[in-house]
Amino acid sequence: MPNLDSDDAMARLADHDHAVLCTLHAKRGVDAVPCVYAIDDERHVGIPVDTVKSKTSTRLQRQRNLEADPRAVLLAEHWDAEDWSRLWWVRAELRWLPDPSSGRVDGLAEQLVQRYRPYRDRPFAEILVLRIVGLRGWIASATDSV
């Protein structure tokens, strides 16, 4: 059961359409939430805070968690109940960037617009920007391709 090389892990993460973002809450520990995302060529991840889905506030717990501890993990995985030889996962270790450049935010926002139809009107309250600082992946079968 081989580990994925860095290029294959990045390709799978970039191609996947959703993942789980894990941040650290001071009292509860790991806060894990599903999310969509975009990745730029310099390994920055953009995670939208949108106004498409209902929420009580656009100031989300994940933001407060990142302000207290900038470390996070993004976990993408593929499951196939019928064929376990097709299983894989990629875990990206991230660091939150509290003050990203407007160019970086705009580029990631454009990728999100292109990638997810509900975002075509740019309903972003904010784009959280995190940098990939570590990448690891696993695949059940070396013959499975992206």
C-alpha cells in the first residue's frame, strides 16, 4: 500500500471537489468541517466564507480558531464501497495567512467562481487563505490513477 508522491498527492487534492478542514478549538480540540476550496500555483488554498448557505454569521468558528492557532489540516479522500483498491486520501498541513495580498485573494476567488456554479455571483464574505506547508497521501493500489 504505497504512499503518494508529492506531485500525485497535489494533483489529487487540486482535482478533488471538497474536503474536510480541521482547525483547533481551544477547549474542544479538533473542529472538523466540510468545505470547498481552490489551490493556486504557489500552493495557497482558498476556502470561501460565503453567503450562499444559511448561517447565523459570516464570522465562523474556523476563523476564530485560526486566529488563535494558525495551524490547520485539509483532508481529501476518495471512497469506493465496491472497490477498495480505489481508496486514497491526501492530507495537507496548512498555515493560515491573516493578511494575504488582494491579488492572491482575487485569484483564488476567481478559481472558486470557475469551479463551483453557486459562486458565479461571487457571494464571498471572505476567502480564508492558507499555505500548504506539508503534504502526505496514501493510495490503496499503485495502479489507480487520478
